[in-house]
Amino acid sequence: MSLENSQFNVSAKSFDAEVNVPSSKSYANRAIILAALSKDAITIENLPLSHDVTNLLNVLREVGLRIVEVENGIIIENSFPECERPSSEKIKIYPGDGGTTTRFLIPFLAMGKNSYQIEPEGRMRERPVADLLEVLAELGASINQCDTWLTIRGPLSFQTNKLKADASKTTQHATALALCLAFQNIEVQPVDMKYSKSYWDMTMSLIQDFKKGQKKFYVPVDFSSMSYVLALGADRGKVLVKNCVDIDTFQSDSIFVEVLKNMGYSVTLSDKGLEVKSSEKEITPINLDCSNCPDLVPTLAFTCSRIDGESKLSNLSVLKYKESDRLLEVQKLLDLYSIENTYNEKEDVLHIKGSKKRIDKAKEIYPPDDHRIVMVSYLFLRAHGGGVLNSIHSVSKSFGNFFEVVEENE
Ligand SMILES: O=C(O)C1=C[C@@H](OP(=O)(O)O)[C@@H](O)[C@H](O)C1
Ligand SMILES: C=C(OP(=O)(O)O)C(=O)O
């Protein structure tokens, strides 16, 4: 199904499906960077249907990595910077709009000697990156802002085996440095890490696996992508996610499983998969600190909007640094469906007064180019009177077959 410039007609039907969801782009991109720096040939299986991942692989091929497709995965055979072909010209790099893709590539390319002109797309051009560039400049990288974003040229040199990275706006700077310097035995310390700590733990765990000599990696199922189908199952019937047989605690968004259970939905995890069903029981509102799971907030807001009572979601200020200002976009959706909501900026808490009532009037939604806002807009349309969804190409960032899965046309 081509998603380019197209719209999707969403109907307000129930959902009773057995599905598979994509694997984790966060895990995949970490494993790919480490594999591209490792002297050993590394196999990575079960890659997700995600543009953030295909963009990263395309850039790595461009800079000399030999990446062979094998059944259910890839082998990265050689390593960077040894594979770099000396060039007197600037080499243009197109990482797309991914935070991990772009931020991981910046220190990665600075490990080499060529000059790279990095040209990300969309909101990635505005998202925070200065703290990462500052560390790299101190390590000797030559960095220049240019019309098309920035150019970077290594190599890096190290006077110390410990580095600090500001993590107040994103953990991806610390992760990018830790991954790229893993084989130099440089310890990276995130400073002021208020959000997304589990992503940092995932980084540390993968680096340890590489250092222990592991040569084959299997990308686990993605709990962020899964949240949309679980929310749909809870609201509109039931769902069995066949490729989820355990909970990956390195993925902060896996907390959604516990949240749904605590709210009163029927949740069963077995070797057949993870099943979530609507419940006749009274469903309880939530009061959740979202600092560790920012990507889950749009789905949580939808789920809270669909039940009677007031929920509170706190520690959301980091949402403005994502592919759109997600707090603003979530509030727009709540307003569109007349769901009472207020954001207390001082306390950084969003109050949502949900209601089981359905609005049976079809609407048209024009979300920004942000996969999570597009997917959650789909949920709102389907829960109410259906309608038309725009910007649907954005789902390719993390969940390429989203529409096939939620429409049960897999
Ligand atoms: O490291 C990662 O894979 C990610 C970290 C989080 O970002 P921040 O660290 O910017 O909060 C998360 O929102 C993003 O989707 C993926
Ligand atoms: C914020 C996200 O990703 P990234 O930061 O890698 O662009 C996301 O997937 O929601």
C-alpha cells in the first residue's frame, strides 16, 4: 500500500484481531551502529518496517559498510572508519527525520576522516542537538552550521576516558556518544537525565552484549508500536499480539501493559501472545508519571479520554522536543472531540476528564508529519464516528504496515 500523499478513510468499527507488530527501531538502530563499529561480522535479525532503520542502513552503505541481506535479517561484515573511502569532496548524508538515526550518525561520522554534510528532514532540523555538537567539538571534531544543516569532520581525539553528556532534553546524545565510543572504552555519563531513562539502560545493556562477544542479535517486538493496537483492543473489542510473549523492561513503553491491567482491562500474557480485551467492569482513571515513557503519552491520552473520570499524566514538558509538539497536538485532538482537558504548566500535568460517550459525527483530521500523532488520530477517528485521516505516510517512520494491521488486512 503506497502511503505517499494519501488519505485514509477510517470507519468506526469494532476490533477483534490477531496481529503481529513491528520490532523495536530503538533496539535496531543501536545494534546497527555497534555492528558497524565492531571489527567482527555481526548478524541482526528481525529488523522492523521502519524508515528510521532503512535510512540508517542506507547511510552506512553510502559510507562504505558492506551490509548483506540474509534470511530474516542482515550481516554487517566490515567496520567504520576502516571502510571509509578517502574523499576530498564533502559527502552528503540523508538521515531522514529520525532522532536516533540523525543523532547516532553525528558522532559515528566524526569517527572518520572525511567531511560529511548531514541533511536531516522535517522537524529534526530544529530538535535539540547543540549539546552533542559541543562535546564533539571538545573532542576535536570540526563542525560548521550550513544552509542544509551542518557539516562535520573528524577524527576525534581523546584525553580522558570519561565524558559527560547533557541529558536534560534528550537521552539520545548520551546514547549516541556511548555507542560510538564503546570500543574506545570511554565511559559516558548522562547529566541531568529527567526523562527516558530506560532508553539509556537499553544502550548500556546492548553495549555490554557486544563487549561480551555476542555476534547475533534479534530485535525484540516494539512496545511503542504495540500500544496503538492494545489501546484499540481495550476500547473496541479485543486483540491478540502474537509476537509478544514477554515484557521487555528496557522498553519504557512496555509499562502500558501494566497500566491497562491496573485500569481494569483484561490482559493476559501467554506463549500464544499478549491479549487485551475490553471489560464490562468499571475502568479506573490513572495518575501516571510519564517521564520514562514520553512516546506513550499520545496513546495514554486516548485511553484516558475513553473512560469516565479524571486522569492525570505528568512530566510531559519533553514532548515539545519530539517530531511535533506532542502535548499541543494531543490537546488539539482532545478538544476536537470535546474531551475536557487542562494542562498545568507549573506542575507539568495534563488533566483529562474522559467520557465513554461516542461522538458519531465523521471528522477529517490533518495531523502534523509525526507518526505517533497520525496513529493516535486514527484511534480517535475509529473510536468516534470515523472520518478521513491525512498525513498517513508518517507511520512509515516506525510502523510501516500500521494500516494493514489495524484494518486486519495483514
Ligand atoms: O533512544 C531512543 O531510542 C529513544 C529515546 C527517547 O527519546 P529522548 O531520549 O529524546 O526522550 C524516545 O522518545 C525515542 O523515541 C527513542
Ligand atoms: C521520538 C521518537 O523518535 P526519534 O526521537 O528517534 O525521532 C519517536 O519514535 O516517537
